[in-house]
Amino acid sequence: MTRLACERGTDVDFDRLEESIVSTERLAKSGDLEGRRLQLLDFYRLLGEATRNEVLVILVSALTDLVLKLMARYDVGPWPTTSQTHRKIVRCLRRRSADEAVALMAGHLDKLHAYFSKSAMETGPRAP
């Protein structure tokens, strides 16, 4: 998805990604962690839209819904370097540096997976 966004995305798409990052940071500073979670996942939706591939947009939407449910179930807090990594990815997209953007996203998702797994193991699921 990142590679296609790099190839097909426009400056408007990349501007929207940067606006999403700013909104995420604003919500974090205000202490609205639930709003931050929702806004954070919007970054991936916007990245999917930049691919101009409707199947990827649907897939990202389904996956972000699943991730949001898992985050709520296990009360996983924010990963502190997400906005910083997202900014680096957008810079790569603007330069059309697909390999670098893909490597950044892959590393970011690997770190998030490890963080979520560790958090889930430590806290266990929330009571319904």
C-alpha cells in the first residue's frame, strides 16, 4: 500500500496525511486519547486513499476497525514515536522514495505489533 501511495499519491494526498498527523498530535496534547486513537487510524485510511485502489481502501478500513477494537479491548496506550515516523514516511512519499517509505512503514508496523502484543500480555483484556 505504501509503495502504491508513493507512486500514485498527489500533493493534496500528502497534505491530508500531514494534516492528520497534526490533528493526532493536537488530540494527544489535549489528553483526548480516544480521539487520538481514531484520528491516528485515519492516517492509514488516507494512505490507502492515496493508492487510488478501491480494494486497498476497503481492506485498510476493515483492518483499522479490527485494530481499534483490539486497542480498546486491551487498553493499549499510544506508541510515542508514531507521529515522528508518519512524518518521515510522508517526506519519503513526497520525494517518491518508495523503497525508503516501505522500509519505514514495515519497521513501524513491526514495532507497533511488538508493542501491542506486550501491552496485551501485561494488561489482559478489559472486562466487558
